[in-house]
Amino acid sequence: MKGCSRLNTDRNLVCDQSGASVVEFALSLTAFLMLMFGLINIARVLWIVGSLHFAAESAARCASANTTTCNSTTTIQSYALAKYYGESLGGTNPFTYSTTGCGHTVTASYTYSLVIPLAGTYSLPLAATACFP
């Protein structure tokens, strides 16, 4: 700082910068950790959505092409659940099957609970649909 010297004892508290780097580190670390945990949450959501899409597409394809394995609604839903590789769904099966629309349609609906520290918990509805003629 301008006007600060070691000989000037009256301005010791104003000129002292020994703790400035600790404060700057604490502020930048907070922002960095918020960014990192935000990216981790986004990656988890994208992983679940991708897995829901993959499982729905596989089950719709199985219902259309492999009628020996996927011969009823319950077996198609079980097949889709077996193809799901995402985060645990809590013992529920989010997949449904119907033959309306374009052919064999498998849909998935799951509500993801997003927890943000100091901000609260939010529910994100995730969905996937696949149709195979």
C-alpha cells in the first residue's frame, strides 16, 4: 500500500496484509466448491435421464422384435427395469408400456430429488419415451 512502511507504527493495522490471502482463498474456495457440486448434480441428472432413455428404447425394441422374451406388459416393464443402469429408483418401476401411437411405446417417468445445501430440496420430473414400430 502507498504510504505504508515498517517504520510507521501508527498505520500498522491499516497496512497489515498478512491475513488477506486467507480471506481470498476462503471466498474463492466457496465459489469453487459450489461450482463443483453443481456440476456433479447436473452430471447425475444427465446420467439418470440417459439411462431412462436407453432402457425405454431397449424395451420398445424388445417388445417389437423379440416377442418370446417380451411377450406381456409386465415382462416388458421388467425388461426395461433390468436395462436401467442409473441411480437406484427406490424399489419402484417407472416404466409403462402401451401399443397406442406409433407401435410399441415404452415411457418412463421419475421424480429426482435435488438437494441443494442452504437452498432447499427441489423435485425434478424426468421423463423418457421410446416408440418402435
